[in-house]
Amino acid sequence: MALPSMGEAPSGKRAFWRSLLVPGWGQRYAGRSTSAVRFLTFELALWGGYFGFQRLGEVREDNFRSYAAEHARARMEGKDDQFLDDLGFYENWLQHDQFARYEEGPSAILYPEGAEFFWEWDGDASRRRYRELRNSSESAGRQALYMTGLVVANHLISAVHAGRSAGRIESEEQGKTAERRRTGVEAGLDRRGGMRVALVRRF
């Protein structure tokens, strides 16, 4: 992460794109070390939160699947979200099919007979507990997704901040350069043949 060379003003565009890629990089480039550390630290914390919630969701998913296998004798391998939802709302697969026939008639989607889609809860309390476990797993997944949104926001905010910071420095340096060009020193001989030095300002 190289800093601009001596006498070279940081570019606002370069600072913007650097921080858009890695939060804090543009601030480092613009000489704002404290801001650079803050943005980078926040970025690392967000990614830590993302992986933490993702792992938590996976652990909780294993828990609710194991719980359903134990208390409802359900086969959980390869089951989609619809099956997992129905598992939490009906006491058994027959109850699901009865409600489906009543509500949807001939177009109802039923579970086929057999062990693959069988379930029978050992009590209503177990079914409710399963729903709590599944909801907690989904909540962790939503938190992980929320972290990714904050990561995107951190990149954008860092990029805008770096671009503005470097842009202000760039404008100040351009103003100083223009001032130096307008002001200069001229030397020569006066009418008497002596040395003359004058400060000249051009408008």
C-alpha cells in the first residue's frame, strides 16, 4: 500500500477505487492512517460476524434435523424447505395430506406412502420445539446475510470517504502549485548597473 511520493498529491479517484476494493486502503494512500485502521478493523469484524453466524446456522440446522429424526422418526437427508416446513406444522404426514386434500382438492400435492416421507411426532411439545430450533437456525442465516450487506456498505462508505479526503488534499496541492507559478523572483541590473532582485506576482 504505497503512499504518494513526496510532492505528489493523492488522487481522489485512486483513493476511491482502492477503498472500494479494500476498506482503509484509500485512506492509507491519502495519509489518513487512523481512518484506515478503523475501516479495515470494521471490515474484519464484519467478516468475522458473517462466518460466525454462518457456522452457528449450520450447527443449529444439524440440531433441528437430529431432533426431528429422533422425535418424529423422519428421514431428513435431502429434504427441501417445504418438507421441513410441513414437518413443523403437522403431527404426521397423514394429517398433512388430509388438510391438503381439503384445501386444494384434486390439485393437492401429497406425500407418497412409505418410509421416505413418513413422520409421526411423539408429542405436540416436540413439534413446537422443532419449530423453535429451525427458526433459530434460519435467524442465524439471516444475520449472516445481514453481515454481507454491512460489508458492502462499509466498502462504499470507505470509498466515498477516501475519495473526498484525497480530493481535498489534491485541490489544496493544486492551489499551492498555482500560487507558486504566479509568484516568482526576478533578478537583473538596474539603471545604475547595480544588482536588482524583485518579487513578482502574476495575475
